[in-house]
Amino acid sequence: MKNKILVYGYLLLSLIACNNDDDQVVLSEEKKITAFSFESEDNDMLSEDIKANIDEAKKTITAQVPFGTNVKSLKPKITISEKAKVSPKDMTVVDFSTAVDYIVTAEDGSTQKYKVSVAIDKSTEKQIIGFKFLASENEGIWKDIEAVLNEDEKTITASVPSSANLPSLKPTIIISEGATINPKQKVATDFSTEVTYTVTAEDGSTAIYKINVNQVALTDRDVLEMIYSASPKNSLNRLNWNLEDEDMSGWEGVTVEQGRVTELDLPNKGITILPSYIDILENLKILGLKGNSLKSLPAELGNLPKLKSLDVRDNSLTALPTEIGDLTAINELYVSFNSLTSLPAEIGNLTKLRILRSRENSLSRLPKEIGNISSLEILDVYKNSILSLPEEIGNLTNLETLSLSENALTELPSGIGNLTNLKTLSLGDNSLSSLPAGILDNLTSLTFLRLSDNSLTNVPSEIDDLVNLETLFLQGNSLTELIPEIGNLKNLKILNVSNNSLTELPTEIGDVEKLEELLLFKNSLTNLPLEISNLGNLLILNIIQNQITIIPKEICDMEDDGLNLARDQNAQCES
């Protein structure tokens, strides 16, 4: 019985063992990429499907995509062995700018690496897409010039202003991606004759273009656009011109007559450069450029035959071009508030000039040729550093105003006595100790004479020849007396002799019947002549800082008639 049980047990174990062998599963070891492609429906940049080549022996996959394909974001379609897996996964966007490793994992866990490379076809494109001459790259061009391209004829034409330098123009060229061009762009090239450009595609094929550049005459508008291009664009005072407006007469400061510019008034616009082609404005009569930032004026300015007024006050000019002497029609020249150290001798050619103002510069002299400007009526060189005057200044017989105050004059030429039409003569703040004898004899038209703040010790007796004089400034000198001839100035209204060393006044002061202001402060006067009370038109009498203690009653009574009497506290009216 025991033996039967053992036999049955053995048979049962054998049956179980046989059943286990029948249930065991064999896992696949297949791990191949059988197909690899880029489908156009999955990749927007592709116009057709791209099938890759698989080298199973080398475990490499290669694909060729068209030029321009963005290989950094391709989505491949991958077929692999049954039950295998691949990484990166199928239909996943991958960067193929470099070779990519794909790992295929079999069902049994074994792996196989494939190296996938995507190459881009070489471009056949060889076009010139854009051809320009940039103002920033080419002298004589103030705005970018776009050439006209004819792709069918492979020709390019451009028109540049006559100011452009054809033998050395630098073009800016746009060509097909991947292509090259010869001659290269932005290289100075001689366009005075036809130029051939060869464009070479990435695949080595070529295209030849013929370039022709012609010059066109400048217009008034071109010159204004040059000025505009040289002015600041981010300034509150910039030129507010609308270059799209074909009518220039609507531009600020521009006057146009019959299509030509006749006046330019452009103050305080920050303009730094006046183009040399300013002479294109041949009808220009008035040019106003005060308060800008000009450091020089072009020589071509002298080619404006109709210019009558030039105003370049308050710039940064250090010199005037000699060609300014060619402005033979000019009447008015304003060059004040610059840094001029001299005026060119050629200024003597301006025989129609009436007004010359050169205030607050650094002139040390005036050219003798200035005496040739017989038409001059106003000569203003106030506040310079002029040491002496040419004798020829006496030839300016039409001069009415001569302003020489705040210079460094120590003497005057006798020729000034010839200026018989002179009405205003300003010589204040110099170092004059005397006036030439007889210099005042013929200045009978003079109405204003400033001799203040010099070193004068006396007033010449011939001052009584100035019968039309209305204002006489003698303050700030070293006068010890006022000559009796002062009483002959019957038209004098203002007399200032303050800040001198006067100890008394002549009684003849009472004969200056039209006198309205008598300024005597800061002298050494001890009394006032009673005759002052005869001055029925006197409005102001200033005797402060003298040694006067008693004022005649008759003079004090003039206060009742409106006299403004300025006196020290210790100066009392006579009772």
C-alpha cells in the first residue's frame, strides 16, 4: 500500500512539471527601425514627403530635405519592429541640426542605437533682392536711394544726385540666403560706367546682373532735405517739415516764389551743417540761421548772386569763408555772437552792404579793405578785442552808426572825423585818454555820443559843433571839469558825467534848454550853479555821492514841477 502511494505521488509531480513547460512565453528580441520619413502633412515647411535611407548594417539613417527647411523642429514618422519601442518617440518634434541617436528597445529589453542625420539641400537661389545707396555710407547722399531691379532682364538702375561721388559709391545689397556676390557689398565701387555683379548660389550656379547709376541735377527741394537731414530729430526745436508734402511753401521758415526758394528763416533749430550745395538755391534772397550750431560756412555760400541778407548770429563760427566777398548783392550781414577772430579782407568787395554787425566776437582788428564799403550805414563791432582801427574807416562817408564800445582801443584814427553822416558813435569801455584834435568838427549829424568808461581827462572844446547831439555819456572817466562850451548843445537831452572827478559845473549848463536828464553822481562837487533852475525840461537830477550840502532853493523848487532830485541825506535845500 505504501508503495502505491509513492508511485501516485511521483506521477502527480511529473504531470505538474509537464504543465509548467507548456505555459512558458518566449519574448521578442527584434529591435529594428524599418522605416523613417518626414511626412508633409506633419511638417508644414515640407511640400512633399521625405523618405530617409536606412543602412541596417551601419545602423545609420540619413535624410535629405529641401533648402530652407527648419531642421530644428521636424516631426518624423517611424516604423519599428513589432512589440519594440523607440526613443525619441514616433511623431515627436526633434532638433535635427546635429545627428540624433534613436534607441530601439526590443520586447526582451535589449536595445539598438540608430544615428539619424538630416542634411539640407544646397540652395540654387542667386538673386539680388535689394540694392541701395545709404546716406550713412555715401557722402553727397542725404537720403537712402533704392535702385530699381528688373529680375527678368537681370538689370539694376539707380539715380543719385549730382552731389554723389560716382567713382566711390558703396552699395548695400541684399541677396538670396546662402549666396555670395562679387564685387562685395559696402565696398567703394566706381559706378561712372556700367558695373557687373555676379551672384553665386550655394550649389555653385551663378547669375549676372548689370548695374547702371546715373546722376540727376539737384533741386531746391534736395538742398532743403539736406538741411533737414543734418538737423537734430529729437530736439524740441527741430525742423518740423513734412517731407511727404510736395509743396515746400508749407514748410516752416521757407518762402517759395514760382517754385524757387527765396527765403530761409530757420532760427534755433540745432542745425550743425550748411550743405555745400546751398548754391543750388540761386534765387535765395534772405538766409536766416541765427541760434544754431554751425561751426563753419561753406565756400559755396559765395555763389548766391541774389542774397541780400545773411544772418548767422549766435552760432559757433571761428571764421568766415573768403568767398563771402562774392556776395555782391548783399545789403545786411549779421555775424555777432560767434568766435570770429578776424573778418576776411574780401569783405571789402561788398559794395552794396549797408549793415555789418559783428558784436561779441574776438576780433583784434578790422581789415583796411572795410574802407571800400562806401555804402555801409551801420558798423557794429561792440565787445570784441580790437586794438586799433584802420585809417580807411574814414572812407565810410555814408556811415550813420559806429559801435566800438567794449574793445581795447587806445587811440582813434583822425579819419573818423570824415564821417559826416554819423548819427551814433559808441566808444565806451575802451582805453582812450584823448580824442584826436578836430575829430568832432564835422560830426554835426551826431545825435548820440558814448565816451563813457575810458581815461579821458578833458572834453574837447569843439564838442559844441555837435549841434544835433541829444545824448552824451561821459561817465567813468577822469574829468576834472566840464567845459563851458557844453552850453552850446541846444538839443542835448541826456548828459551823464557821473563817476568822474568834477569839482564844479560851468554856469553855461543852464543854457542846455532841452536837457531832461543830468546825472552827476559820484563826483567831488561842492555846489550846484543856480542856472540849473533854468532847465525847464529837466526831469532827473542825480547828485548822490558828492560833497554838496546846500542846494539852491530854486533848484529844489523844481521838484514841485516834477523834477526827480536824487541827493544824499546831508544835502539840504536852501531855506
